[in-house]
Amino acid sequence: MVDHEQTTIDLRFDKPSKGRQAEIVSRQVISVRQGIWCRQRDQLVAEEPMEIQVGGPDQDMISLAVTMRTPGHDAELAIGFLYAEGLIGSHDDIIAVHGGEASAVGHTCNIVEVRLARPFDLTAAKRHFTATSSCGLCGKVSIQQVAIHCPPAAPGPVVDSAVLMPLPAALRQAQRVFEQTGGLHAAGLFDRAGQLLSMREDIGRHNAVDKLIGQMLQVGEVPLQDHLLLVSGRVSFEIVQKAAMAGVPILCAVSAASSLAIEAAQHFNMTLVGFLRDQSFNIYAHPERIALECSKEKPSHETLLRPTDRASGT
């Protein structure tokens, strides 16, 4: 399965349809190069708010959240967000999703309505958001709250370190909008052999992960217990949380991992790899899933890695 563009809008999980794709806009800028300036057109990625509305049977739609995102794959974003936040347990909890594009029934393109198969309790949802937010709470409370909805990752695959090296290039090659704008994060799902299965882009790295999870939830592939997830940029606690909710055993990033992200990965039995670039990487948690037999271990002196060391692989 290789899918970089499929989107499902107004879905019942058995008949996907084409959705709104990521938009590129053009603006005039003053470009300065080596002391010389000129006016030229620059291509930018669009950023717009999207409101997620949720309702159960015979309930009016209730506004749950507003997120800034790159338009495109909006239904996947809404579904992935609900799942990663523990507000739905599977695709069976959803009857239909409407919106995310202009439609004959009057939905605006920046509102996605999710109709659930059971009543939706907004008060309980708001309590959940308060509990899982890292703002104003210590890390241990956040991890414990996520653990209520999320079991530790399954043993998962053991992959050779050589499988990891080509992943960033494969992800970048699939980033069509990034190539035109340079302004998007990406999340890529790989199998144990390093084959890219699907990729989603968004101006927010967490949105890219939600879109990917939402897509996989629609096709019944969650939990993703035999897969690798690669994200562009750094890894925060929020990214580990979403990956853990989806059952991802190996999470990789091309940049740094935060201290709380590492603590969360340890707790959820997740292998966490950072600075995966330039034929090098760091393993921050659960290295047992990465086979290093072909690599030679050199004596450790517990030296402090500098940013230049991380980038160069020394």
C-alpha cells in the first residue's frame, strides 16, 4: 500500500472520496541575495483555521476545537485528532464525517462535522483536554493521564539500523508541497522493511500525525504495531502521545527529542530515535528494536553532544 494523496471526506469508511488538497498561494516578496534585492513571487503554503464539531445521535453539533492547519485531508485530521485524544476508540464510533470542502449541503470548507454513534459529552471532553494538556501540569501527570487510554506499545518489529538511514530521503521525496514551498512538516508511515506506505503534510507537525492516524483508522490499520513512524522536525511529548495512542512501536524524527518526550517513550515501551539524518541517529528509548550488530561500539566517555555533533553524526 503506497498512498501519498488519498483523502476521505463525508465518509462511512467504505467509500472514500476525493477531498480538498493542500493549497499553495503566491505572494510578492522582496528577495535579498548577497546584498542585491529584487521583487519576485514566492509560493507559500496556506494556513487556515479548522473547527471540529462533534455530535451523537439526535444531538446538535457541538464545537470541540479549532486548530490552525494546512487545508487538505481535513476529515482525516478530525478523526485522527479525536482518536489521538482518546475521545473515540475506533472507526466504529463514527457514523459519518461531513465538511472540509465546499458542499451542496452548506458546510463551509473550514468546518468538519463528525457524527458519532453514541452521545457526545462535551463536559467530559473538556475535562480530558485539561488533564492531557502539558500547559500548567507536570509531565508525570500528563503521562499518567495518557496511560489511562493507552496501553504500552506491543513488542513490534526489530529492524536493522540500515533500514532507518534512507527513511528521511524517502519522506522528503514524497513531500510534493514542501518541494514547492519549503513550509510544511510531514509524517510518514513505513513498514518494517523501510517501505513508505503513506505520508501526510501540514504546517503543524502534530496535525500531520493526526492526518496520518486518521487515514489509517479509516482503513482499519490501527493499532500500527508493525510499523515505523517518521516525523520531520523535533519530537515533543504531544507527538509521542499521538504515536502511543496509535500503537506505534518505533518513532523516529530528523531532529531533537524533548526530555518529556523521552520520558513518555520510556513509559509507553516505545523506541524513540532522533537526529535521523546524515547516516547517523540517536536512540533515546528502548533500543532493543534497533539491531546494531553490524555497528561497532566505541568506548563511551559520557561526553556531552553539541548541536554540531548531532548534525554531523560525530
